[in-house]
Amino acid sequence: MELFLDPTIWGALLTLTLLEIVLGVDNIIFIAIMSENVAESKQATARRIGLIGASVSRIMFLCFAGWILSLDNELFTVFSHGVSGHDIVLIIGGLFLLGKAIHEIYERTENHSGHGHSENSKKTLASVITQIMIMDFVFSIDSVITAVGMTDLLWVMIVSVILSVSVMLVAVGGVSRFIERHPSVKIVALSFLVLIGTMLVAEGAGQHIPKGYIYFAMGFSVFVQALEIFTKRNREIPQN
């Protein structure tokens, strides 16, 4: 009972939950955009399965935290940089994210219909879920490493994952609807994914990029985009 009344444990739970939510922002963006690739009636299902899959993979990895941490062990050396299993996962995941983001940008800017994906080009739910689960795997590894670095209590880590994913389940629908209503926001969001993919590849290659720079760039872009949307709405309001 004293364990549950320990304020340091509740502080760790709150901090870790907030960190999991922040680290899950890129996952939400990816899921929101990828869910548009299926028929409208299946998009909510794709988002739910994607986020539930993210929580399952995180909890599963937490139970094998020792194996996750062992991925940081050096496997071989390339140009004086010791490459670990973690680095390989980051590079592969980053390249996958870069490829998907660039492809989606092309579809939305060069598609002759002018409306991105047509109904005939919609992908199957299974293929979209598979792609989401691949990125869940990549994002889960960093999430687990962060969690293990904050506390050694497994139940605290699992509860923080459940709480953060619950918040994301509530938020992802609104994020998806907002992105759908504003085509320009899709390009900004996809640009975020290009940025994150580049960061993952750089991290895997041994070039550490402080995440604060990434989040500042994303935050500033969101601020500018919000100003654009606000200005556009004001122009559309009829003047008396």
C-alpha cells in the first residue's frame, strides 16, 4: 500500500505519461494521414487499430526491456561508427518514413485529379494497418528506452502507455478531421514526417540531433499555418 502512496512514483507516472504523449505526436500524424488511404467508412477503424497496435507493441517490448536495451550493443563498425541493432532499426524505419512521406506528398501535389487519392486508388485496410504497425515498431523502441530510463517499475511504464494511448485515441479523430479540412495542413504534416524520418536516419548513423530543434521547427510551422488559416477565415467572413 505504501508503494502506491509514494509521491515519487506518481510523479514518475505523470512525467512518463506526458513524455509518451509528446513522443506519440509523430505517430498520431502518421496514423492520421495513412488512414486517409482507406475508404472513409474504414478510416476510424484503421486509426483505432493503429493506436491499439502501438500500445500492444509498447507493452510487449516493456516486458522484454532487457532485449530492447541489448539493441544498443555494438554489432559492427562502419567508418569508425559502431553500429548497433537500435541504429539499424532507426535507419530502416527512417528510410521507410521518408519514402512514405515523399510518396504521399507526390500523390497530393502531382495527382492529376487534384484531390489526392481517388476512391479507386484506395488501399486495403490490411495494407495500411501493416504500414502503421511497422512505424509503431520503430516508435515503440524509443518509447521503451525512454520509459526504462525513467523508472524500473514495470506497472508504472505499462500504465503510462495505456494512459498516453487513451489520450491519443481521443485526439487522433480530431487531428484527422482537421487535416482533412485543410489540404495545406496535410503537406505541412507530411513535411514533419520527412523531418522525423531524416532525424531517425541521422540518429542511426550516429549523428545526434537534439529533439528540441525538431519540436521547435514543428511548433513554429504549426504557428505559421494557424495564422494562415485564421487569416483565410477572416477574409471569408462577409463584411457588413
